[in-house]
Amino acid sequence: MIRTRLFIRTVRQRLGRAIRSGGSTRCTLGAFAFLALAASCASAQDPWYDDRIQLRLAPGIEIEEINATYGTTTNDLLPPLFLLEVPAGVPQRELLLQMAFDPRIEWAEPGYLDETPETVRQMIVFIVGGTVSDYEDQSVRERIRLDEILAHTTGAGVRVAVLDTGIDAEHPALAGSILEGGYDFVDEDYDPSDSANGLDDDGDGDVDEGTGHGTMVAGIVHLIAPDAEILPLRILDDEGRGNAFDVAKALKYAVDTGVQVINMSFGLPLHCYTIEWGIQYAAAAGVVLVAAAGNEGTEFPAFYPASDPAVLSVAALDSTDVKASFSNYSVTVAVSAPGNGILAPFPDGQYALGAGTSFAAPFISGQAALVQAGPVSPAKADVPSVIKDGVVEIDHIPGNGPYVGKLGSGRFDGLQTWLAMSPASDAPSSTAVSANWSVFPNPSSVSQSVTISARAHTRATGTATVHDLAGRLIARLPHAGATFTWDGRDLRGREVPSGFYQIRISTDRGPETISLLRTR
């Protein structure tokens, strides 16, 4: 995870919110104070590049203009995103303050470092002896009733991208499941191997603590969906660390390569616009995004990108289906999965037992592959709903009492997933433009109102509500006749963040769900 507690929003965005809500000059000064104080907290030990800024340009602006103004140089680019080097001797926070008022820049933030939830040593990995049979027949298989769904679907034809430390593609347990065309965004080559250099590169006293992480994650995806194809994208080094800009690049690469599922067993305890851009790009393409909920054992702060509305956040459970002591919990969690004592492939033909939300997430990525490869594959927008329905309830378990409503809909179960898939063909459509209703504009910006209109042949009227992808009620929509409108605000009048939302319409013709993408 990215452990930094620093997150600098542009003052322009805060001023905009203050003005829209009738904010005073005092509120404006408060925004300045927040930015200045947050920036002053940076030190050489903090996990971000203090000489890099990542930003998004406004339409029609060239990066050369920005570099000429601020003396910065381009380190990396993913237009409209750019990673810039701060001039020597110029404090990063000063440039961020200046950029906050620059209308040519939509947002700017520090060049964040990132890492796996387990890099902070809240996971235990034991390298153990074992065979392919031990791995394939481990007890968790029976516990989640995996064979009940593998009798119907094995994930064939579905591509799952694993954004991690790379993969040991030669491991016997993964033979034939690794796609060509993977990429190493750390070393910038086409060899995304999970490797170690024998050095303590980050100076934390542990050597190569990230090695094997990606291989284990890929192995769990393969365990759940044995015929799915895995695309390795290396965004983390052998210490389990990388940077947010590479995450955005890898998300775009994965989508452009044609994956249907993306596993993200990494994150940060605050929002990152750079990663959000990649999330939106993938979500707009209908890709199922899965992320680890984090290993701090806390509810706040919410772990990102797991907390993004377009992402399925996964908490970890122990062998009794009680929340694992290390696992984060939150209302943003979509579903839970086993995450303690999981046997998975480890580099050089070995096997390891691991514990962490990183190893719970690939259970759900595998589940997503099974759902999409099933004999009755649901519409893209319905896949998260099927995943959340394909569970057994765990809130009633005594040890989970303090976490009711914060471990998602339940624990992944193969039989329940199959049952949730079976009626999918009879479920209402969840396309952006349905047979009876249309949404305009879609996608829409967060500042735009949208109109949901009945088509000419539809005379039925009813009620409409807006929900996020976790199923939470966001808004009730006013209507006139057979037309509904939404101003993009929630029940308390707050502007909702960008991401995917579901508009649920109930009429005498029956229910219908329409997907809506809100962008910045």
C-alpha cells in the first residue's frame, strides 16, 4: 500500500465546492491552510517522490507549456496524464500550490510510491514443501464448494490481468495459463518475471520482501478459474513497491490488450487521481476490477483503489469465516474471501502459505472469470451483482459481530455463485441504453444533470433510484410523467464522485437497471 498520509487536492477544486455550497472566505482560507499544512509534512522518509508531480492537463494544453512555466521536465507520459520532475532546489509543495490555480491543469498531486498491503510485514509467508496436487486439493477448495461451479464453468476464454510483482511463468502449477504480451513497467521491458536481486533496495531491513507476491496471487486466480488466461503486468519491484503512474499505465495497457478482469492486490490509504484515471478507463470498457481491502485491521482510512465505486473491494477471512485480524473492513467492501493460510505457487517451483487481503482478492478475480465464462454469461454490468450474490452469509458468525455490514455481502461460495448465475438470462438488462429507457448524456460529467426517459412505446411510469456498485442507495429521482432527472447529488445534497452508478427503475412492467458512468 502507499502508506503516506499526504494527499494534496487542488485548491481550485476545494474553492469550487466551497462556492457551490455557499462557502465563505473563511472556508477558502481553510483550504489554503490545509494544503500548506499537508505539504509541510513531507520528509525524505515519506513514501513519495518529493521531486515528482503527476498531473492531468486540461483539453488542448501541451505539456511543453507547463514545463516552460514551472521549469519542470517530463519524466513519463500517458496523455492527458504526465509525470514531471521538479526543478532542483524548488520545493514540491510550492509548485503544487501554484498549479492549484493554473486553469491549464485539471489536478496535480505528488508522485506517489505504492506497495502491496503485505510489504509492511502484516502478512506472513511461509515457503513450504508441496506439490501441484497439494496446491490444487487444499482444504479451502471444499470450504468454498469450488467444484460445484467448476462442473459448469472453468473460466475458459477469459483474460485476467494481474498487476503485481510479476509472475514465475515457468512454475509447474501455472503451466499453460500465462499469456504472452505481458509487460514490466518497473524495468520497462517485456519480461514481467517475479524476481529477486538479493538487495535491500528500500532500506527497511528486509530483503526482497515482495518477491513471490505476484506468483502467489496469480496462482490463486488459477486455482479458482483453472482455464482462465493470466496476463502478468509488473508494477511492483522485488520489495513490493512501485509508483502510481505505472499503475495507470498498466490499467490502460490491460484494457487495450483485451482483458475482462483486473486484479489489484495493492493500494493506498487515500484517494489518488492518477490511479482513478486508470480505473475509469477500465470501468468504461466493462472490465471487472478487483482490489484488496488492505491489511491495517482498521475501518478508516478507506483503502484505494479498493474503495473506488467501480472496484470490488475484498476483505480477508480466517478458516472459520471470521474477519482476519489484519484485514481492513468498511462499508465499501463488496465481498469477502479466504485470506489466511492459503497455499499458492512461489518462484522457483516452490509453494508458500500466505495471509493477507492480497490473497483474498484473487479468489474474487477468479470468481469473475467463472461468471463471465459461464454457459449463461450475464451482461457486463451485471457481473458485480452476480459476484456479490454468489456468497454465503457471514454476518451472523459471532466473531463478525463488530463488522456487520462492513465485510460485504458475504464469503465467496462456488455453489451460490452458480445459483446466482443460473437465472441471469431472465434478469433485466443493465445496458447503458435499454429497450424501454434511455439515459442522456451517458457518460456524463459530475457537474451535469442526466435525464432518464421512457421510449415512445413505453407508457409505464414508476419510481427510480440511484445506487452505487455496492448496492447502496445514493438518490431518489424526481419525475414528470415518464421522465426522471438526476442532478448528480446524493440524498444529502452532496455531489457524488466519478464512477459507475446504477439507475433502478420500478414500473408496472417490472424492474430495470441502467448503468451510468460519471466522469470528471
